[in-house]
Amino acid sequence: MSTRSLNLDDTLYRYLLDVSLREHPALAALRELNRTHPNASMQISPEQGQFMALLVKLIGARRTIEVGVFTGYSALATALALPPDGCLIGCDISREFTDVARGFWEKAGVAHKIDLRIAPATQTLDELIAHGDAGSFDFAFVDADKSSYDTYYERCLTLLRQGGLLVVDNVLWGGAVARPAQDADTAALQAFNRKLHADERVDLSLVPVADGLTLARKR
């Protein structure tokens, strides 16, 4: 029994993966490809992808949003968890990264579930709201530029249905959020975390998975 979360050393982390990770072959192949990518830190961890997939299934999600796609690992994990008629709208500005994603989505047989929109995410989210999609999404995942987290949060909260779940990545930021901010991203995350702590529109839990995940359920 412990009164606080365990720190995972390499041995314990490998054990966690050995006894719990059930990774689709396409996810494993994409993770291996990304291992030497110059921006490898932008990919979520495999246990995080599996956790998110479980959340998608637990809430019976059919319509989802992802802000920040990179090479598509998190979108692939989510799409695999969606029902055959499920849909994920992916927001990203990089064709270079998302072209890699498209190939793996095709290999996994889920490309038809993913509507990738290459444009600033705020533009895409505002277009969805203007189109009348407010309150119609079940799940949203935000993992993009940290200075815009508050903007993405507000738009996604509008788009989520009551009881919908918003998941936000990197909210612990390698521990930097617990120290005086030395850069704009850290300051933005600190302000974001404080805001959500006081936001009565959501039920909240910040869980120490990977680099910190905030789960916000719309009331």
C-alpha cells in the first residue's frame, strides 16, 4: 500500500509494459519508426495510448477530436478503439508528419474513421462550432502547442456533449510546472492547470501517466 504514486524506474517500467501492454502491430511498427525521429518526444507513450483507448471504449465514444496528430500514434490508438462507424477529426498543420500517419492508418484498416484537417486547430474547431457541432462529440485529446491549450480547451469543451471526456497531455511538463516558470510554455501550462482546478464545468483528475494527463469530464 502506498499513499502516493510510485516513481517508475526502468526495471519497473519494463515490467509494466510486459504485463499490461497489448499493442496492435501497426502501433508497434509506428512506435519503432518514431524511436529515432528528431521529434520523437512528440509521440505519446504506449501505455498512454492503451489507457486512452480504454477510456474511449468505457464512455462508448463514437465521435472524437484530436488536436495535434504528429505521426498518428495517438489517433491510431483511438481509431482502433472506436466502433466501425466511429469518427475522429484530427487537427494538425504538418503534412510531412501526417503523411506518415496516413500510411499506418491505412495499414491498420482505420483510415476511413479519421478525418484529417490540415489547418490551424483553432480554425478547424471554430468551423465545427459554426457548423452546429457543439455538444456532439464524446471525446477529445489535446497534445499540441502549449501556449494555446486554454484556447483548445474552451473550444473542445463547447464541442463535447455532457458527460464527454477531454484528455490533455503534458500537464506535468517533466516536472517543470512545479517550479518557477523559465519559459512561456511552462507558464502557460501552470496557468492552465490552475484554471482547470477551479473550473466547475468539469469533473477533474490529473493522473501521472507519462508526462501527466488531465482528464476533464464535462458536467
